[in-house]
Amino acid sequence: MAANDVDGVLAAMGPRLRAAREHHGATLAGVSCATGISTSTLSRIETGRRKPTLEVLLQLSKEYGVSLDELSGITPAPAATPRARAPLSFGDDKAVLPLTRYVGGLHAHKHVLPALKDPPARPRQVSHDGYEWICVLYGRLWLALGEQDLVLVAGDTAEFDTRTPHGVANTSPGAPVEYLIMFGPQGERLRPRIPPVVGRSSREPNRVSAGRDEEQ
């Protein structure tokens, strides 16, 4: 593997490690206590500001119950077939597909939550530094944002300061939900350059915003 490929794999591990920790139901502080890795180091790794060492990856792999192959996203492929980037799957729970190779700054990934047989409980909420933008592609997504409970459908977007407690769940009966996430670990936000066209459509997509602007 070339040096650039190694750098790309290590850089893409941030969202995978964050997703693995959230799926495991652990906080940064809890993982720090269990592994001895400082919360600042864990946070910097998850946000792409620091590359994980092999020793750290082995500890986190064991703690989360996820293989190194899953964390790296590398899967065997036939010699004549180009290698594709496979999503990180957590058993019967969500799959995460990183869409960017980054070292810090805004990055994107796609999440897929599988269909559920029973109605979900209110999503477990987490909070951390950063700013997040969600766009639903398919299905119905339950977004628990602070004390608000919102149901987003295809075409709906939400943006919020991730210091606000938040969590998501699938509310589509018998169907998965797919959505995109753009995340700015240092609070970076999307910057629209073209104003919306007024009167273009009779239906405006639902949108919720909660963040630093409201604090000022």
C-alpha cells in the first residue's frame, strides 16, 4: 500500500471510530477510563486532527468489538476488479460510508439505519463539539434535538450545534432510512453562495436550525 493510501485510510478512520463509539453507547470520558487514552486524544482522532497509532487502534478495536478491517474499510477484492470503498456495518444497526478523505475540517458520510419490527424508543442523545448538517434521502428519520422531537422525511434538512444533545432513530415501518451528514468538528458550517429562488416550488423542504447563531 502506498504512503498516500495509508494516510487516506488513517484519515478516514475518524468518523468510523466515532460511529463505533456511539454504537457501543460510550462517551469519550467512558472510553478514556476503560482504555487509558485521554479524552483530548480520542476527540482529536475522531475529528481528524490526529492520526491513530496501531496501539490505539488495537485498544479501540477491542473496546468497541469492531475488527481493524471494519475500521479501515478495506475489504478483499479480485485482482481484476477495482477496490471499492465498503460501508462500515455494525451488525443489525446502522451502516456508515465515509464520503470524504480529510484531515480536519468539514467532512461527509452517509448513514443507513435498517428497518425495525417494533416502534423505536426515543433516541439516545449525545453531545460534543462541532456543527452538523443532516439531509434525509429516503425514509423517515426521528431527530431528538434537545427537548425537541422532529420527524424528517426525504428532502428535509436539519442543522445544529452538536453541543446540543442529539440522537436519531428510524421511524419508517418496515423500511430503512438513509441520510447524509456533513460535520464540522471545530464548528465549521456550510456557506451558501447562491440565494434560494423564491416561488420556485409550492413546497419548501422542512428545515430546523439550532446553533451558535442563536446563542449570540
